[in-house]
Amino acid sequence: MRKASISAVLIAGCVLMPLCGAVAQTTEIVTVTGQHAMRVGSYKGIYWVYDRFDRLPERARKDLSLHFLGDILPDHAVPSEAHVVLHAKGGDIPLFVGNDREMHFPRSDALLAENPAVLLTLPPDRKVQLELAIEVAPLPTPSFTKEQAEGWLGEINASIRDFFGVILAFLAPDAHRLKVDVAPGARFEAVENGTARLLVDNQGAVPYTFILRPQDYQDGTVFRSDHAFAMIRVKVPTDEYFTLRRKK
């Protein structure tokens, strides 16, 4: 929000590159200690994932788009702190910027031909977790029906055969779920037969992810929020998290 295995695509062999060294002087030795950049993948590896999704049949991705969302564990810091970059000849290109948790991956023929390494700078006790997210297109109003939700799930079911190479939709229960990110301060409800049932009252400062199984609700149910949704994702019916970390 695909497989030559995506985890193998993103977690390549690790090569440490020294950034800082010891500086010798005549009267004393000053040692400068710093973090090292680690190779965790290549441009072509990530490019393949986006390109493979774009080449799915229109019916399989009409309302959907693919994203990688980052999180630093265990402290849940923004992924830009990990300095994940494309180590290109023209200079390093950051894949995460500021407080944005979405990877911004530049796609160009020049970078594809160069195939720069993906480097990560992070101490061994922290790691970057990437979520493979298939996002539903933003809605004009913060509400949708059970029938709309089942339509989105039907699209990803159709794409599984092409993207993952095997039919998982009917084998994995998670293939029939949505991840609804309810905005801070929002109330998320299900309205069945005119009766509203509260699902989430998010009084926190960040979006709250609610796992929704549309098939658990009656036909005609309307799901609504009093704030715009932060994001709605189709839950990927396979391992949706991948880890980038230093070797200890």
C-alpha cells in the first residue's frame, strides 16, 4: 500500500562503511567515534516492487496505491533519524524526510542504470521497520459502506495472483481486512439499520489503527468518522513488515 521475496529484496548483505576514524597527533591520540553506514539494499530491488505493482491489471489496483511506511523501533522515532539514503554518484538522496513516515522513492532511468546502494545509519540497538502498505484512494467524505470496503478487498484479491505469484486470499484471514487509521480526536462508528455503534474514540495525539472485517457487519452498514481518515489500507495477506538494522 510482489515477490522475489520482498524481504530478500530489501534486506541484502550488510557491508559496513567507516565514517570516522582515529586522528593521530604528536602529543596525544584523539579517537572520534561515530556510527557507520550499512548497506541494506539496492535501488533496483526497491524499484522492482513499485514497478511490479504499477504493472498489475487496472482491475487489480483501480483504487489502490503502494507505499512503504517507516518506523524506528523500539522508540517509534520518525524514520528520517535513521538516515536511509540512496548512495548515488551525484550525492546521497534521503528516502525519508522530516516527520513524514512515508518513503519517497525517486524513480528515474538514470538511477535505475546506476543502481546505487541503499544505506542506513543507525546504532545496533535500534532498527527501521518498514510496512508494505496498499492504500485506498482518499475519500471525498470520511465515510464508506460495507459494499465499498468489500470492493477494495476484491481488488487486492485479484492482484494477489499477479503480484505475489500465488493465491493467498482464501487461505489467509488477513486478506479480508482493512486497516483504518482514525485521526486524533476522531470518533469512528458503524451504522447498522440506522443504529450507530462506536468502534473507536481516539483521544490520543496520533492516528489509531483499527482492524476492520467488513464481513462481520450487515449489508448496507455505513462506517463513518467525524474527521477525515488519516489513511485506509488493505491488510496485506502476507508478512507486511520488513526490518532494516545493523549487524551487531
